[in-house]
Amino acid sequence: MSRYTDHPAPEGVTTRGTILVVPGRGETHETYARLGARLSADAYHVRVVDPPRLDPADPAPSLTRFAKELGEAADAPDGVPAVRPVVVIGSDAGAAAVAAVLARTGAAWQPDGVVLAGLPSRAAPERATWEEELDLRTACPVHRRRLTEDGQVRRGALGTPVPAPVLALAEENEITVPTLLLAGDADPLVDHQALLAKARSLPRARLSRVRGAHHDVLNDAQHRSVAAEIVTFLEGLRDGMAPAVSVAASAW
């Protein structure tokens, strides 16, 4: 597998920013082809990177290496600086690794903003069949088929716990860049109360719960609404976190 999969902005338009997508447990570049295509259509350069390689016995070097890889991925192969803002979207263990890197003091590289999707808790699901794992991940038939047909997807990966030291760092409240937290309200792998507390403790954070979504919140049946939420965050980031749209309406 290549280190990157690129989804450039359409020709003839000005690129509005750079997005690095970090897959979660068992996932591949192909897992995020749909999200990459959708965000790139809004004039963002999207680059899907390899999932983080986290050593449970000695995670610190793993995180140092991962931070370096993110910094390198943000720039073009010829050394051309990335179009800013640079935002990292992490899912599952990818989200935990991104949060852990940003929580470490003296991090060598930081993005302009982060999206943490399906940030996992310390609990891992029991061994499950592939159909049961799919049920944990998503109700979207297209995504279920994509995962099933991708021979590089590691089945059963959700049963491998994220290293506890990485989760401990991810739970620390030292992320200073603007943060969008995404979670499906039907996701059993997320500690929803802890996530709410985290959102309240961060200086510039937004928590968006997705009704009926499962663990793969970026790729569940609500993926269009989730992509729109991400674009709203990106556009706000470009404008000093001032929302472009304010809403005053009765409940539907």
C-alpha cells in the first residue's frame, strides 16, 4: 500500500486547505475514498495516510514516529508547503493517536485544527463474527460492502484494544487547536459522558453527536450530514472560528 492516497481539489479552483485523514483499526486508504471525494469536491486537498502503528509495549516512540509522519504528509512530495489551514481527521485508533500526539508537550508539529471521530474508550468489544463487527461499525450498506470486499481490511481489528498509554494521553485536555468531536449516539465503543466532559474542558471544541450512527461515524448512513458538519468546521476555521451561518428556528 502507498503511504498516501490523494484526493486533490478540482482543477480550476483555489484549494481552500489541506486535510489529512488517519484511518482506524483494521481500515485502509480505500475505507475513506468516499469521504475524500466528497471533501475534495468542496475544494480541499484530502490525503489519506496509513493507520498509526502503535506499539503496546512502548508507545512513546510510536507516537513520535507518527507525529513525524503527519508532518511529512502535510507537505507535497517535492517539499511544497501544504495549503493552510491543515486539518487532521482521525477515526477510532487514528483519532486516539492524533489526540495523544497533540496532548504531548513540546510536539514538533501541530495542525491548525483536528476532527476526532469515534474516539474510543478503554473498553474493547468481545470477539465477534464479521457480521457482528459490521453491525458495530455501520448500518450503511455501501460501507458494509466496501469493508467486506476490501481484502486489505483486517477483520476482528476492533477487538484489539488501543494501547492504554495512548488512550491516557488522548484523554488529557491539552489540545489547544480548534477541535471537532464526532460520535454516533449508537456507538457502544465511545464513552459519551467522558467525550462531553472533554469537549467542555477544551478551549475551542465542538461536540457533534450523530443520531443513530455507529462507530464508523464518518462512513455510516448519515455520512452526508457528517461531511457537511466537517465542512462547516473547516470553513469556520478559515474564518477565525466565526460561523458563516447563524440559525434561529423552531424545532422540527
